[in-house]
Amino acid sequence: MIKAILTDIEGTITRISFVKEVLFPYAASHIAEFVQDNHAAPEVATQIAAVKAEINQPDASLLDVIATLQHWIATDQKITPLKQLQGMIWQQGYHNRDFTGHLYPDAYQFLQQQFEQGIVLYVYSSGSVKAQHLLFEFSDYGDIRSLFNNYFDTLVGGKKEPQSYHNIVDQLPFSAHEVLFLSDVIEELDAAKSAGLKTCHLVRDGQATSSQHAFIHDFNTFEMEQYT
């Protein structure tokens, strides 16, 4: 019996274009100014040091760090210090009401229904936990953070690595087979399945499917019975 749901965000419960056309460009246009203005703040300084470690250049200048971050954004790299800094920048955007957090209507209704039925909800995204909180705090449907019991990002490991899902389950009061993972990425679903989780593939916008995973095109056709 499924007792918990672990959900991806981008392409699963939010439109991919929201991230690629709203959040990423916003971070790209603000990251240089943000790092320059806030480099001495402890939480920013920690991420700057992490960038230097990632590129193995402990003496890199601030301009080098900024150039690296801009390159990572341009090439859609899912590297933890970038994700942490993006989350800080997006915080400004959300608070300034420059945008709200997009959610598919069917996804919002699904999450609300599962919560009301006693299913425990968790989030696992390549975006930082800070970014996740912001999206749900300033969502199209208001502050819905109370729907989720906990949030996970790449600090537990990469999303295409089975060990990451073992790491998450180790922090949950459930066995792996009691957790259903939702994602639009087959490689992520493969990793979760190999770790013992049940899987559901969200196939939106004409994506390819996989015979290894149950799939739906939206949550209006979701049936929990097929995972029990």
C-alpha cells in the first residue's frame, strides 16, 4: 500500500517552460549583481567557496566565479552551489511579486486530494530546498507549503542515482515500496525503481514513455489502486 508520495517539480507538477522561460532567465539576469552585492554575506560566501571547489580553483576571483555561474546557467547545469544561489535570487523575485510559482491545475488538485486522504507528501527536486519553498509559498494557489512533510534537493545526491533514493527513504518513516515517486524523467524513475520505490511517469507535452513505468498524461487519470 502506498503511504507516501515523493514528487519531482519541473515537468511533473509545474510546466517546464516556467523554469526555462521565467526562473532561469531571471536568475541569469540578476546573478552577477547579486553575487557582487552580497558576496560577504555568510550564506552567499559559502556558495562562492563551493563554486571554487567545484572548479578546483580556490583562488578564483569573484569575476571568475560569476562567469562560471553564468556558464552553468547557460548550459543548464544542475550543480548544487548554483541551485542554492538561484534560490536566493528567486526569493527576491517572489517577494517583489515579479512572478508567482506555476502549478498545473490538475497537479494542485491531485496534491490537495492526496493530502486530504492521508497520503504523506514529499518533494525531491534538483532545485534547492529554498527554491522549492518559495515556489510553494508564492504559488498560483497561494501558500501551499503545509501540504508537504519535507523537501529534498541534490544535497542527498543526483536524481539519476539510485543511492539518492536510498538516502531519502532512510529519512522517512516508510519502506521504499510504500513510497511512490512521480517524475517526467525516465532516468530518474529508473533510479528510484532500482532503489525499491514505486514509480509513475508524467508524460506531458509529447514526451516518450517507458515500458518499465506506469504513466499518465495528467493527474485526472491517476489511479492509486494500480500501485498497491
